[in-house]
Amino acid sequence: MFWFTQGLCFLPLFLVVSSSSTFIVSYIVAVFRRDVDVIFPYISDTGANPPESCIFGLMTIISACAGTATIYARYKFVERLNEDLVNAKPLLNKCALWFGMTSCVGMCIVATFQETAVTYVHDFGALVFFISGVGYIILQTRISYFIYPLGSTASMCRARVAITIIAALAVFPTVICTFFVKQTQLHRHKEDKDYPFHVASAVCEWIVAFSFVCFFLTYLNDFQLFTLRVKTEYGERS
């Protein structure tokens, strides 16, 4: 049996591969077509023009669906542990679920409304995605210590703390510096007055995005420990 077929390990694995591919493939296509600068484009810039916008939109929706499944599976795993020996704060677990689902909705908004078409809606979706995503990994990091050692190893808990700190620190300049970026062109120049804010925001945006990817990568071992079953009950008509 392959390691990725154990339990539900394929869920976070697929999420990591699909989300990473979304960022990387869109970037490569956009750079190859010279639609964006090689250095420091926003992630959304790489999916602003067709055909990369089609690729970006489709793959982001797929990643959002994979994220929804992974987040829900994690929620049910922690809920099951709560029924046995650990006390992972059920309310905390539910809050993490809603933060995660809200972040996936933000991804869908980003995928549906292109940056150059409906800017304000796209930016709102990105804000929801990043803020809710950081909230989710903060809560899940705390939950990891509650369920230790049943659901997480000590090294994995420490890794999640490090990833969460990086994402939490990077999300502030991502959001704040964006408000000082006035120009909307896909190609930027060092002479632009808002170029330093653009660079800071874009770099931190990539850091936060791949922090999320790395965080879900830490789920691989946890998801090998459990499976989910769907139970169908037939209700007779009265």
C-alpha cells in the first residue's frame, strides 16, 4: 500500500499539489506571455488575462473544493478525538471550521471575479481568503496542542507554530501596503511612487499563500490515521 492511500492522506496531498500548481502554472504562463513582470507580480496579476485567467480560475475553484473537503475532514477528526480521550475545545474546533470554510469562499470569489474586471469584489475575496486563512491556521495550531500526542507529534506542532507565525506576520504588510498601491497596471517600474508598497505587499502575499500550502502539508501524517464513512438511513414515509 502506498503511503498516500492510507486513511485520508490523499486529501491534503491533493490540496497541496493543486494549490501549488495553481500559483506556479499561472505564473509561468503569464511570464511566458509577458503579461506580468518576472519579479514581484501579485498572485492575482498572473491570472488577470486569458488564457492564464482561465487556468487560474479553474484551478483555484478545484483547490477551494479540495480545501473544503480537507478542512471538514480535519474538523470531523478532531470531533471524534473529543469523543474519546482528549478535550480539544469543541467550540474552538467549530470556529476553525467556519474560518476555513470562509477562506474557501474567498478563494471562489477571487477565482470568479478577475482582478482587472471587478477589482473591488476581487480584492474583497482576497481579503476574506487571507484573513480567514490565517485565523484558521492559528486555531488549528492551538488545537494541535490540545490533541497531542494522539493527533499530532511534537515536531509537527512546532512546525505549525513556525508556519503560523510567518503567515501572521506577513499578512499585515500584505493587506496594509495594498491600500497605498494606487496604480493597477500589471507591469510596474521602480520609478513608480508606490513601487516599494507594491513590492512589500506582493512578496508578503506569496509568503502567506505558500505558508498555507506548507501548513496543509503538515496534515499528511494526521490524515493517515483516520477515514470518514457516509451512512445512509432510509426514512419511511408516515
